[in-house]
Amino acid sequence: MLGYRYPGDSCPLRIGSHAIIRAGTVIYADTTIGHRFQCGHHALIRAEVTIGDRCVVHHKCTLEGRIGVGDGVKIMAHVYIPSGTLIGSMVFIGPGTTFLNDKYPMRQAAPVQGPRIEDHVTIGGGATICPGVTVGRNVFIGAGSLVNKDVPPDTLAYGVPARHYPLPDSLSRGNLPELLLPQTDLWGSQSDDSWNK
Ligand SMILES: CC(C)(COP(=O)(O)OP(=O)(O)OC[C@H]1O[C@@H](n2cnc3c(N)ncnc32)[C@H](O)[C@@H]1OP(=O)(O)O)[C@@H](O)C(=O)NCCC(=O)NCCS
């Protein structure tokens, strides 16, 4: 279902050219998505979400609304992103990652504050990113990590809670455009070299 209306909505859903939207997905009104978007089955993207060009949201992801996502971002299956989360460009988010926005839920009425993920970050599968945390540019977060404090740029972070280590040379050059930007899928027949033009 595209452009799902809710009380108080003010503008339609906007999606750029060459989108691939798979069955079972629901995207609300008041959301704007760029060109060459692709999503899996049963993705949920609620209102007031802005997503840039060449982004992928795999199956069964939930984007709760009031979220910003840059260009060239790949969000793998079963990722949960609450309101107030900001994600930069050229970011990879591994499957089953959970972002959080409320440090003391139901015990304090403080405004929610989602994490901020800067450009070229990679987040391994099953990580948990705590409320209000900033993950700096080019950071690599290991699988299953609990990230409960800010991570400085160019850092390798892993563990529960995540500890910070120097980023090895082999991971230091940021996320590769040829891996993030083509609009292809394991089960699709399409090829896409337009990302390089
Ligand atoms: C963090 C990561 C990059 C480290 O890789 P690496 O530099 O090759 O490190 P190693 O595998 O040699 O492990 C080094 C040490 O860190 C530990 N370690 C590695 N990854 C860890 C993780 N995610 N959490 C906790 N400890 C970890 C290892 O057990 C090892 O400890 P030891 O020296 O006591 O034996 C990698 O393990 C990882 O988590 N990658 C993300 C994978 C992923 O989620 N992909 C998603 C798409 S499928």
C-alpha cells in the first residue's frame, strides 16, 4: 500500500523514478523518497520520512516515521528504526539491527532522541544502537554490539558494551560505491551500471 493516509496528513507520498516496491510493503503519506529506491517484501515506512537516492530497505524493516536517511544507504532485513533517527549517506546497516530513541521509557516524559549515524558507517548484524548516540563518519561496528556511547570517526567498535579500537587499514577507505549503489538484487535479473555515470 503506497501513500497510506492518516489523520492530519498534509501531502502525498513522493517517490522518485525507477523504484522497485515489493508486495506487502506499506509506505505512508507525508514521506519523500529519492530515485532508484528498492525495498523488499513487507517493509513498513511511516510518515515524515525522507530517504535520498539509491537506497535499499530490505524485507520486514520498520521505519517508524520522522526519520532522515541520506543517499546510497542499504538497510538489511529486520532492522528497526524509531522516530528521531538520522542516517547519513553511504551507510550499511546489517540485518536485525535495532536503533532506540528513549533511554527511560515510560518512567520519564523526556523527548525521544534517536541515534545519529554519519556518512560511510557500517553497522554489523544484530547491533543495538542506544538513544541519542552519535556514530562518527567511517565507523565500523561489529556484529551484535551494544553501542551505548558516542563513537568517534574512523573507529572500529565492537562488543557488549562496544569498546573502541583503531580502524584497521583494510577498513579505512569507507564503503565502496560499487557495492552500495547499483540497484540490483540477488533474486532479480536486473543489472545496473547507471550508478557510475
Ligand atoms: C568486528 C569485526 C569487523 C572484526 O573482524 P576482524 O578484525 O577480522 O577480527 P577477528 O575476527 O580477528 O577478531 C578479533 C577479536 O575480536 C573478537 N570479535 C570479533 N568480532 C567481534 C564482535 N562482533 N563482537 C565481539 N567480539 C568480536 C574476536 O573474538 C577476537 O577476539 P580474540 O582475539 O580474543 O580471539 C567482525 O568480527 C564483524 O563483526 N563484522 C561484521 C559482520 C556483519 O555483521 N556483517 C553483516 C552483513 S552479513
